[in-house]
Amino acid sequence: MNFPTRLVWDDGASSTRPSEKRAINEADFFSNKKNCSRGSSSRINLKEEVDRDDKRAQGFKVNMDLNLQITSCESESHEDCEIKDEQTKNEREILFSELRRVSAENHQLKDLLNQLNKNYNILQMQVVSLIQQQEQTQKSQIASKIEIINGRGEDRNNMNDRVVERQFMEMGQNGKEVKTEYDTRTIGNTTLNLPHRDPSESWDMKRLGKEKNQVPSQTHLHDSSTTPKLYGITSDIDQATEAAIRRARVSVRARSEASMISDGCQWRKYGQKMAKGNPCPRAYYRCTMSASCPVRKQVQRCAEDRSVLVTTYEGHHNHPLPQAAVAMASTTTSAATMLLSGSMPSSDPNSFLAKAAINPSSSSTISLASISASAPFPTITLDLTRVPEPRAQVPVPALHPNTLLQRPVLGESKFSGVQMSHELQLPQQSRDQAQKLPSLPEASRATTTNLAADSNFTAAIVAALSSFMGSGPQKLL
DNA sequence: CGTTTTTGACCGGCGC
DNA sequence: GCGCCGGTCAAAAACG
């Protein structure tokens, strides 16, 4: 870089000494004759040079700044700005496209989810309708068999026994509901001791707006003098069975300070009454998890022991149950099934007793379940108030442990005993099984139904229940 | 404002 | 037929 060999400027401070000024102000930067030998003057020159450099640098800097400003605004504006704008545009477009892509993906996922939900609902409906069709078909077949039997004029009782036996075997094989057995008996044994209550009276029937005359009367069922028509009889069976199943009650006695034990379902109170012989009011609840769910329960404190809460369940749920409700539902359903399959034809507790005793595996006992023959409705009572004593392991028949042995839901914190007894009394074998098996996806009613269909199940559940509750000495009733 | 609870009225079965 | 009783309904109140 070539600097001017001479730089002349006017320093106002030294203007009073023009002669010096010139001497000072003029310098030959490229002269080899530096004033190195002159000490003071050399210091001055050095300082001057520094000052000059500063001033020159300032001037240069100013120029540079100006230039930069000018260039940035003028010389580079069209090119750089365009480039920068273009870059920004590109980035923006990329971002927008990415956003669009993510939005589209999100939309697709939403659609997929909706579709899955739809499919799930459709499948669920199909399953329900299939089950209903299956039941209808089975009942029709049974009715046909009965018709044939009646036509042949065979000894009705013998044939009824055969049909019952056969049906019972079939149930064990293909997992039909135990109530089918009851159906057969209903047809065969015309003196079936059904509760004397018109099914049309039921809440769900009323709610569905069914007329009373659409529902066959009990007397029609009891009429053995006529051979019922197929559809008529299946309809009757439907109604009667449903009514009977629904009317079968499972009563659970448990100690609880709460007004109602938590069983995983949602309930709505629809009434309260003072019942005779008990100063504590009885509350009536219905299941609100499904609009048409017929399940109801009554809650009342025991007159003798106010700390005992008696919860009576009636009917079975017609909707999927939450995990927390499965255990109680399974237990009550099993107990009701047991009750119906064992005692229904005669309402005789002995038949249930006999049935439970048939299977060696059930010889372990029930000390906590009892059946009331005097009650207006067939009722099985599970007494969970007795403090179970530890006892030897009881072999439990091969039923899915998770179904019966779900996490206990009876209690909340105030509920005493059951949870502990559940875990403590559970045979190691079952605990091991329960741990190995994957948790059942919403152990559904179907599972319960299938389990209940096993002819050994009634006995099995007796053992399981007794084991489950840690029952003491063998006793029934 | 929608849902749940309360509570008196109502209904049907049953015994007398 | 009457009264009792268990169960349910439904309007009003309470609740969240």
C-alpha cells in the first residue's frame, strides 16, 4: 500500500509557531535519514507518527465506514439482498412444506384412529349380535329336541334328564352358557320354581317401553299340557331365562365404613327405602355404564352389625367392564351361575351342595357362600366379613387365574380384610400362574361366560372362591 | 346447565 | 278387598 510521502495538516494548537509547525508538520517517511540520533525530536516524531496514524486511521475508518454503509446500501443491495431474500424464501418454503407434511400426517393418523375406532365399534357390535344369534340358535335347537321328544311320547322326565345331561356335556365342550342348561330344564321341568314375579315388571323392560302383554306369563311357561310352538317357546325361554338370570342375586357381605363399596362400576342411586326389620335404609342403585344395562344393586347395612355392608347384585352387565370391575363382576356372575346351574330347578340348596361335592376339587369347601332358599329370589351370599384363617394350600382347578383373581376391587381403603385375604390366601400355584399369564385384556363377559360353561366350573369356582377368600373349615351354608 | 341424589307417590305381589 | 311390603318412578332439590 502506498502512503503519501508527505502529509500536511493544520494543527490549530501549534499555529502560533509557524516555523516549528512546518518543521514538525513535514516529514519524509521514506527518507533513510531518520532522526534517530535526536532523542527528544525522535520521541516527538514517534508520537506524531502515532497521532498521524491514529488520525489517518480515523479518517480511513470513517471512510471505510462510509464506504461500508454505502456499499451495503448501494453496491451490494441488489445482489445480496436478493440472495438473502431467496434463501429466506427457500427456508420458509421448506418449513411450510414440512408443516404441510406433518399436518397431512397428523390428519392421516387422525383418520386412521377414527377408522380404528369405527372398526372396533363395528366388531364389538358384531360380536354381541353373534353371541345373541348363537344363543338363539342353541335355544331353537333345544326347543326342537324337546318338541321331538314330546312328539314321541317318551317318558318326559327321563328324556329331560337326558337332554339336561347332554346339554351339560355340550356345554363343557363348546363353552355354552350354563343358563342353557337351565333353559332345557325350564322346558322339561314345567314345575320350575321360578320367582313369582312377572318379568315385564322389570325396570329394563319398562324402560324399553315393552308392553306387558308382549311378555309371556309364568303360567304359560308352567303349562305342560300344550306343546309350545318353537318361536313361542324360545321367546318364552328368552324372557324367562333372562328374568331368572336377572333375578338371581348375589349378596356380598363385607365390612366397610363407606356407604358403598367400590366395585369398579358406575352406579346411580334411584331409590331408598326403609326395609322391614332393619333400621338402616336400603339404597337402590342401577348400573350407568351402559344405557340399557340391567344390573342393579341394593346396599344396606346389616341390622345386627352396622359395620357390615350388604351389597346385593342382580343381573349381569351387557357392556364391557373396566378392568377394576372385572373381578367383582366375575365373582358375582360365577356365583349367580353356580346358583342357577345348581339350585335353580328346585331351588333346593342341597342340589347345589351335591353338585359342589361331586367334584373332588371342590371338596375344599365353601365356608363363605350360602344360598337362601327362603328368599323371594334365588340368592347366594358371599360372606367376606369373617376373618379368614391361614390354611393349607388348596389345589385350584385349571381356570384362568386372572379372571377370578384380578386385583381386588371391593374395597377402597375402608374395606377391611378382603384384599389382604385375597393375596395371602391365594395358593402359590395360582399366584404363579397369575404372574406368568399376561393380563387379560378386559377379561370380558364372554370369558366369564365361557368359564361358566365348563361343567366343572361350578365346582371349580367353589374351590377358587373358597381359596380366594381363604375360607376356613369345610362348610356350606 | 347437565348430572346425581332425594323423597314422596305409585304399582304389583302377597297374605289375611 | 285391604293393608303391608319391596321395588321403581319421577319431580324437585342438590351438586359440580
